Amino acid sequence: MTQSYADRHSAARVLDPVTMRPTGETRPTRGRKRGKPKCKKCGKEFSSAMISKFCSRECYDAYQDSLLFTKTCTDCDKEFRTATKHKKFCSRECKNKVHRERQQAKRDTRTEG
Ligand SMILES: [Zn+2]
Ligand SMILES: [Zn+2]
């Protein structure tokens, strides 16, 4: 005579083959730890006191780079990266050059008129 389904399952609780504990009673023992920083660039959790907002130097550099604007130099048309939105020149040389040319133009018009 075969046992009924109810008999088989009420006799003993089913044990988890790995933990040897009754299944359904295992609870995650690890609680949420506070204060673990997440990388501002890739969102990865990390544990380093060195750089507080980024998991790695690469992410830090990439984030800094993403903050920069790509501008074209008014004088030499060269593309350059800058943190200043209104910057017009790739270098001080270009700025000085245009500044000098403007001064020159001003002087020319003055002597003309
Ligand atoms: Zn990262
Ligand atoms: Zn330039």
C-alpha cells in the first residue's frame, strides 16, 4: 500500500541539502551596511578611503573629463577641452594674438578717422 502525499510530508520537514536546515526557514543574516560609498561614475559599490566618490582613478578621471566642454579656438580653430564654458582660446598665445590684433585694428581706425 502506498503512502498518501500528506503522510509523507507531515512526518519530517524537508531539509535543505546544503545547509541541512529546514527549507523556508533560512533568512539572510547579512543586514544592509551603511556608509558604503557608491562610485559617482559607474555606480559600483567600493570600499576605499582614498577617493571618496569614485571606485577607481579611472572613474575619477572619466568623470572629471565629462565635466569639461569641448570648444573650438577662435583663433586657430583647434579643438580644446576646458572647464570654463565661455573660454574662446586654446592657449594664452592665441588669446594674446587676437587681443593684439584687436588693439592694432583699433589704432588703425583711430589714425584713419
Ligand atoms: Zn567607478
Ligand atoms: Zn588656438
